Amino acid sequence: KAGVTQTPRYLIKTRGQQVTLSCSPISGHRSVSWYQQTPGQGLQFLFEYFSETQRNKGNFPGRFSGRQFSNSRSEMNVSTLELGDSALYLCASSFGAGEETQYFGPGTRLLVL
Amino acid sequence: EDQVTQSPEALRLQEGESSSLNCSYTVSGLRGLFWYRQDPGKGPEFLFTLYSAGEEKEKERLKATLTKKESFLHITAPKPEDSATYLCAVQAGAGGSQGNLIFGKGTKLSVKP
């Protein structure tokens, strides 16, 4: 069974631009969560989607948004990029929502210049 | 506030030298405690899920245990390939962070041959 895939793997943007990251969950998984990982803050929860609905949202500004499609694939968007948005963005999928174990993809490394 | 603290931040072991990593947590109604392993430049790899105090799980040289306030990841006779950052996360069953994973900063393990 294929794991979680994320595209692109690496991305370089400049301040003020926007970016869209994509995540394909494990086949059959319906829940997708997004996390931001930085050396200083570690892994922080962004949001979770289940059946195309946002179930939960972390403490991030409104510049960070996401959506989920009917095939469970998910995208996250960051508008008006700031230098501090440079991070590894990780997507995780689980079969259901709530107590299910989450399996992570390889991440998208975003560098904002 | 839900939080997870891991110690030590870094641990250097000789091959074959057993040790334990600690994860202490405060959470509103624990739904589950998760251990992940993360290699540089990669996404976290799932190791264990623990749900209730007294529960133990083993996989090869790793054994995870859970009490009401902390979890330990015991590494028996480690090998160089066990070198990685080990992440602990909890999932709350109540409160504002209900459902999403709250991660500790991790323990970076180095095993020398």
C-alpha cells in the first residue's frame, strides 16, 4: 500500500507570494491533518480535514488555509508569505477522525526569501 | 494547557548501551500517546500507540510504556541504525486541542559503533 505523498518536496518563494501544497493520503484514509515543523517550535498542528470538512484548527493566522476534495486529497495554501513561514510542512492521514493513528508523508520543505 | 515535554533533548550512546527516553505530559483526557521516529529530512515514522496507564508495546529493540503522567521509550542494546529523533505526541479527548496531536520537541539519539 502506498504511503502518504506530498508535492512538491521542495519549494523556494519570496516574501509576499502565496503557495499551495498538496497531499495525497493513504488509500482508504479519509482524514488529513497538516503540521508545521520548525527547529524552534517543533511540530505544530495547523488543521484537520475529514470528509471535506475542517474538523479542527490550530493557532495559526488566517493566511494559512486548506481544503479537502471528495477523493480525500488535500491542499493547504499560505498567502502573503513571511520569512517565518520557512519550515517543513507535514501532512498526515488516518482512516477516520479522532483516535486513529496518523501516518505522515515526507513533507514539503518551504524556504521563503 | 495541554503540553508534552521530552527529555533528554539529546542522548549519545555506545552501541549496545541500553537507555530510556522520557515523555511527560499534561492533557485534558488522554485519548492516546504516540511515539514516532524521524530521520533527517524525512517525515515522522509511526512506532507505537498507547491508550491507558500500564500498557506496554514492543518492537524489535524498542519498548514503550505508559503511566498517568509519562511515557518511556526503552531502547535495548541499540545499534547505529537506531540513531534518529524520537518524537512523543498526545491526543487530547477534551478541551480546545481535542483530536489533534500535540508533540514534544523530541529526543535526538546518536548511537556510536
